Amino acid sequence: MERRAQPVSAAVAPVTGRRKGAAASRKWMVVPAVGEERRVEFGKHQIMKMTGLPGRDLRVLDPVLSYPSTILGRDRAIVVRLQGVKAIITATEVLVPDHDDVLLASFLLDLRSRLSLPDAAPSTNPAAADRGNGTEQGDQGSVPGLAISGAGNAKIPPFEFKVLEVCLEHACKDLESQTRSLEKEAYPALDKLGSKVSTLNLDHVRNLKSRMVDLSGRVQKIRDELEHLLDDDMDMSEMYLTRKLSFQGLSGSLSRADSNKYASVDHDDDREEEDHDDETESGRESSVYVKPDIEELEMLLEAYFVQIDGTLNTLYHIREYADDTEDYINIMLDEKQNQLLQMGVMLTTATVVVTAGIVVVSLFGMNIHIDLMKDPETPEMARMSNMHFWETTFGTVAGCIAIYLLAIYAGRKSKILQ
């Protein structure tokens, strides 16, 4: 038989001390559905007893440990850790770890604002706008927080869904704000890097890319968590804390009424009637929990799933633009490298040509007795000697140029040079 859910007692006194070896206490901000919020100090075992949570679920809220975004639906509580927002939600109150944090202060402000709204008033939240006129089956008159409002068919959401909505809205808004800020910085920085590759621009883009990867991981984790919940009807049905509390109270009332009704009947007849009642009650409970009505929660989660998926798509487009810019820069660098290689080939060819000219000059500078090196005896011989000298010089230069042009032509024909 399923354990009977109990609301968190508001009369639990804060812990003023602990015996040696006991678990350390933490300060909590307790925000009830009705009444004033208060700061109290609870130990780990007290929280486990009050909420029915195992110790491993409380580790999700440990500030020392690093856990990803998580939403856990349990028998008597919902554990939420989303983008710095940590909370334990029950059917009657929410417990938030109390510490000095700007993000926590903003979350508590949004939570107070949401809980202070009249139940019949429509929510200004985008998720609430999507939910609109959702319907839910069951005995609404006996379930607190699920009654039909007098304004129409819009139902009053239970307390746990109000708080869960604030948590999701706060996390989605924070991630969307960071994404917009990154988008405003990323596109100009990438365009600047594409126009001029420098160490300063590369370092700026590297920092932006690191932020984008970290932000994408956090957004992807929340998206995966919402998708997992949407794919599992039983996990979503576990998050209907108010409904479960009401149904269990109704089942207890029916059991007591049946026992009083048949107290004076014969023992054998009483046994048969009780067996029949047990079967009827089991069938009633089975019909409630086997086929749970989760439309309201499903629409709430679906609305924020679409919102977080849009944020992830924005980050995906930034990543694609960064990859395109990186490919463009690589193409530019390849072109520069090819130009340097061409210049190297041309300089090497020129070196070969100059070396050939030096060889020719060296040959003529050797101690060899030829007519070109003899002193002219007559003016006619001097004129002929000068002519031979210039013919040799021009021939050497022309040969070097021809060799250089031939090397360039061969390089272009073989597509080594462009």
C-alpha cells in the first residue's frame, strides 16, 4: 500500500544546537502557500523526515557539490535545481537554501510576486499563457488548489505548480538574457576577426567561444531534463503533490465510512462486503494512478521546453557562424601560405639563375689564355675585344633570363605556381 503523504508541518521549531557527530544544520527560507515566510535552521535528517526525501536527493542541493540542472518528482516533494535556483517544493510550502546570492534574491522576489497574485487572475507568464484553458479530470471540489474559478473554465493551479513555474521562468529568463548578451558580442567580434586576423581579436573570440560552450551545455541540460519529464507520464504524475494528498485523504475517509456502515452485519457477510469494498477501492485507486491526468503539467513543461529550445537554437546559430568564420579564416591562411610558397619558388629560381651567371663569370675569370683576355695590339683589335666582351655579357644575361622565364612557365603549367 502506498505511503500516505503528509504536508510539511509549519510548527517545527528551528534547530538551536546539535549533538556531537550529528549532521550539520543549514539555514532555509520557508515560503508557505498561506502565511508569512520565515528563516529557520534545519538539519539534514529533519529535512528528510519532513519531506520524505532520501539523502541522495538532498545532495543535489548541496552548494559544495557540482550537480547539473535537475527536477526530481518524489512522493511528498519536488526537488528543483535549475540555473542556481535550488528549492524543495511540497504541497503546502517551498524550502529554499538561505544564502547571500543576487540570483536567489531575484528568485524570491519573483516567487513572492507570483504567490501574491489572485488565484482567479490569469498569469502573465508565457507558460501560463500557453496553458490557458487546460482541463483536468477528477474530483476537483475536494482537491485544494485545483478548483474551478468563477471567471470561466480556467482552473487554479496547485501550489507546487506555481512554484515550479517560477523556477522554470527564472531559469529560462536568466539563460535567455545571457544568450542575448553573448549574441550582441559574438557577431561583431567574429566580423572583426574575419576582416583582420590579429592576436587581440583571436583572444576575444576564444573567450566568447568558451562562454558559448559553457552556456550551451547548461541550456542543453535543462532541455534534456524537460524532455525526459515530458516523455515519462509516471514521473509527471508523481509531481501532482496536492492531488495525491487529497486522494489519499479521500481514500481514508471512504475506508472509515465503509467500516462504520458494516459494523453490525454478520461476520461472514461483513468479510464478503469488505472484500468487495477493497476491490472497488483498489480499482478506484488503480484508475487514478495507472492513467493519470497530467495535461496541466504537460502543457506547463511543454511551454518552457519550447522556450529553452529557442534559446538553444540561438546558441546553435552563433556556433554555426563561428564555425563559418573559422573556415573562412583557414581559407585566407591557406591562400597566404600558397602566396609565400610561390614567392619561395620564384626566389629559388632567381637564385639558380644568378648562380648560373656567377659560374659563367668564374669561367672567364680563370687563368686561361684566350683571345678575349689578350691585350689588344691595334685599335682594331681593341674594338673587336670590346665587342666580344659585350657579346659574352649580354649572352650570359639573356641566358639567365631565359632560364628564369622557362622555370616560371614550367611552374605555371604544372600548377605549382598560380
